[in-house]
Amino acid sequence: MSNSGESKVWPIIIIVSLAVILLVFGLLKFLANDDKDAAFNEGDTKQVLLIPEIVEQAADLEQEEESDNFASDPLYQETLNETEDLLPEVEGAILPELKNSDAEFRQDVLAISDSAQLKQGLFKEQIISKTIASINDMAQGMRPPAKVLRELKLSKPFLVITRGDKMYISPKSYQRYDPLAHAVNRIDSQAAVALYKKYLPLFEVVFKEFSYPKSYQVLDIFKAAVGKILQAPIITGRIEVIQPSVHYKFADSKLEKLSALDKQMLRMGPDNTRLIQKKMRELVQVLIASEQE
């Protein structure tokens, strides 16, 4: 576990990007059709994409849909009406070239949220390329390369508390991510759908650079990334850490062996992780409702 600025900021890039770009479009068909995913042949030398199962989360969604049925809620319908004008119609939209897309993409992303965290979570340049590449890393449980993360920093450092001869993650360290979690929770799903549809051709341009087999689509890495976040562990008790050198590590060897993404979600704290996971499940329910209309 690192206390460097780079390791503390990368979930902003990933989670904001996911919430804005991918969570609200195309996930339903993948949740309902997990069995179509096939492993690569042993002799295949192309990049391997491990797509996790999301069966348990899908079952939870069905239970929530039956009990909450929020899509039929008058407030939800009112929200749909209010967000229709957030982004222009995307059918037949004329897009800039990928290398010239930063200004327009940034403007459209910020149009669906007034959150300072959302603005902070965007790369300064090559936004689409770096975002899709980071999502691809997260889909495989990795954190993006350090050179990708140097553009952004969290204002507050990683904090621990000492009890006797042991150190634990401080609740104040979790609180650093409160604005991020709430920003993700406030993102409007309908506007994000429009954003995704508009820029999908540019996402696909970046995806082709990853050397996946032709049977794979850009939504495959989105599905895998969503699955990783939904499967991230939640620990409500104190989490002990050690500092054998400059960087902190989890004292529990089982936690230290988790993927980079899982460990980052632990550093965000249980409340923020729950909020982000809940938002993702709600967005899937919105998709279910829209598909049934």
C-alpha cells in the first residue's frame, strides 16, 4: 500500500470514468448473457481479458427491483424529463478526430454534473485514450501506469491511527473519498447514456489498439471493470496496516494479496464502496426499465 500521490488518486480517474461513460449503457445485455464469454485458446498470444461473473450481484438486483421498483417512482420519471436537455441528440452526431476530441468531450462530461470531483477526475489531455486505457487496466484488476497518474493528486495524504504497537487506517483517510463517492452518486444516468452513445465510435478507436480478438468489443472491458467493482470486498472493522519501508501495506496477508483495485476500494472505506456499488446497481436497474419500455 503506497502513501504516494499516484496511488491515492487513480480511483478518481477510474470510477468517475466508469460512472460517466459505461455503467449506464450496455451492461444489461452482458449481465443476462454471461455464458457467451469464452476463454482464449492456450496458443493465443493476444492480450487476455478475464471477465468476472456477476451472477450474485445480478440476483441482488432482481430482489431490489421487486422491492423498490424505483423506475416507476414519480420522482424518477420527473428526473427523466428534467435530464432530456442535458446533452444534445447524439444520432448522427459529427465527432472530432480522436486527437482533437479533448475540448468537446470535457465540455459534454462536465455538462452532466457540476461536481468539482468530476472535473478533477478528468485527464488534462488525451482524455478519451487515457480513460479507456485506464478502464482496460481496471478490468484486469490492475492500476494504471504511474506515468498516467501523475496528472492528478489528492489534496490530503493517507492517514493512519496508532493503537499500542499497531497501526490502522484512519477514518479520516476514508473521508478523503467522500466527495468522490457522492459525485458518482449524483451523476445522471440518462445524460450519461447519451454521452456514451455519442462518443462510442472514438472509444472503439482506442479499444482496437489493445489487440483483443475480433470477437471482443469495447463493452467487454466495461463489463469486466464493473464486475471488479461490484465484487470488491467491504470490511467494516478496523484494517491494520504496517510500514516496512516507505509504503504502507496491509498487515493481513490475505488483504495484501488482493488485486490493486480491491485494495484501493478498501482504502476508500466501506461507506464509500457501498455507495458506489449501490449506484452501479441502480444504473443497471435503469437499464432494465428502459429495455422494457
